[in-house]
Amino acid sequence: MTSAGPVTVVLAHGASAYVLVAKYRCDLGIENNATAIRLTLPTTHGAAFVWREAVGILGSMGLSYCRGGRHDPGQLVAVSPVEPTQQATASLH
């Protein structure tokens, strides 16, 4: 989504951050739909912060496993850098 290299993002307690998850369509059809996505981030204490979020869109516009296997371009998923606003993630692609 961007050619910028990764950077460390430090969030204040209670602050919010956003990432955009984008996926290409399934050219050969959908094998199955994802029902949730899990984001795991390291913390300053070495433990990982894990968040599971329901996927709100099913079918061709959602996060789907494609029938074409790993050779279907729809198996590619891109994740944006962590951004301070939702709008900032959308301006990357």
C-alpha cells in the first residue's frame, strides 16, 4: 500500500490507531469467507496485544479464501501502516 518502511508507533494509554486491510477479488470464485481477523502487536513489555474483530463484509467484497489456491491473486492481502486516523489509511493506496 505504501513504499514507506516500517516505523515504531507508540500509543498513549487509551489512544486509538487504525490499519486498513485490503484484499484483491477471487478470480475463480470463493471457497470460504473469513468470519474474523486477528491483529497481533508486540508491546513494550514483550507480551503481545491480540485483538480479534469480526469481518463485516462477506462475499466478493469481504475477506475470502479463493478457489484458485495460492496462485489466485485474490489470496493477496495488504495491511497498511498504523495510522492515527481511519482517513489516513485510505489515502495510502
